Amino acid sequence: MPRERKQKQIDRDIFFFKATGIRKFFGVDYLRKNRFELFDRPAAMRVDNESTFLMHCLESDGFAPVSPEDFDWLKISEGERSTVNALRANQFTHYTDRTLLAVSPGSKRPSRIWNEDHFLNVIKRLVAEKNVFPIFFGSTAEFELCERMKQTVGTGFNAAGKLCVRKSAALLRICRLYLGNDTGTMHLAAAVGTRCVAIFSAADRDGQWEPFGKGHKFFRQNVECAGCRIDVCPRANLCLELIAPDDVFSSCTETLECEANS
């Protein structure tokens, strides 16, 4: 269970799972002692990310600590790798000498979406200066957004809505870098060891939804309405607009250079 849980909700969840026949629970005592409610801490206060918290829950009940450097979380199979290799050979075989860049420009929540023109600014420069080949990820609903961006950039592959979660993970695994919003794709990239340059709104607590692992770079600007938790911003995503494309581009280039030298 996530940290934002009332005691009554925790009790209700335990009751429900017991009713289904489950008898053994892990991390519940740790959750009770370390939970917080939706708005009980300043949004500007940094907290451990949710995945680290959940690891602590397991460790509190005797599970061995997990290293963030273990990137074999999803056990990507040879079959899944073969599917991705075939996709690469069929769809962008002429670009095998270029660095693969995963891009996730959408989100189910509009208040978490960085400006499309800002993304294009960064991606175009990475294509021109760092020889990247962008692969656009997203849901079926984001296909048109990704296609429009691909056409504007003039190169790339639109994978939005075309792959299941595990095949998306296999494709993310061969990308050198993830650039995108605070999305499930970001967490999937981190789970297969792909470093992330991620754009965060100030709608949630600072740090709470950062991906697990090391080597990631994050952008978040605090504003007076931080912690709003809203899905549609009445201030035209002010906190996101304060994030400069030049700074994001610099972080992308630094991460790519670090990866090339590692």
C-alpha cells in the first residue's frame, strides 16, 4: 500500500485481503508507523521515493535489502529481446549507428505534461548535436502527439500504443537515455537500467515519484501552489513552464557522455 493511507483504510484493505484467503502480510507495521496523509507535509519537503519506501517495508519484515544497481527486475526473456531486435531491424535498421533516445511526452494527467515545444527544442538539438534517434513512447491515446513530434523532428520511431508493457521494457532497455514526463514509462525505463532525465510538476511532494536507482536527473520547480494534486492546472502549468529547455538539454548531454564513458 502507498504511504498516503489512513489507518482505517489500512484496516479495510487488510480485512479485504483476508476475506480473499490471504493470511500473510508484509510491511504493514512499517507502513502504519511511517504513513502520511495527503496534505500533512509541506510539498517542498523532500521525501524518499515511493519505491524506496516500499523496499523499506519489505526489509522491516526480514527481506534482504535490494541494490538499485540490480537491473534485472523484469527478467526480460530472449523471446522479448528477439521481438525488439526484429522491430529494430525492420523499422530503423538504417540508424544502427545512432544513439537511441526514449521520449515520453504525454501523461494521463495534463498538469504533469511539459510543453511540447520545449520537448521539441531539446530533441532537435540532441538529434543535431548528439546523433540520437528518438523513439516515442506512450499509450494509444498519445499516438497522434508522438507522431506529430516525430514528423516535426524529422526522424524517429513512434512506438506509442504498439507494444505491450514487457516489450516496451525490452525496447527501453536498449535506449541510452529516457527523456520525458513523470510517467509509468519513466519507471519502466529505470527498472531496466536506462538512466532518466525526467520533468516533474510541483503537484506532488518533492521526490515522492522519482524512479528507483541511481544516475537519474530530475527537474522540478517549487511554486506557491505546490502540492496541489490537481489534474488540470488553472495556471497553465506554471511550475513546468519554469523549467528551461537549455537546462534539460545540458542534463541530457551530460548523461549521454557519462553513459558513453562508463
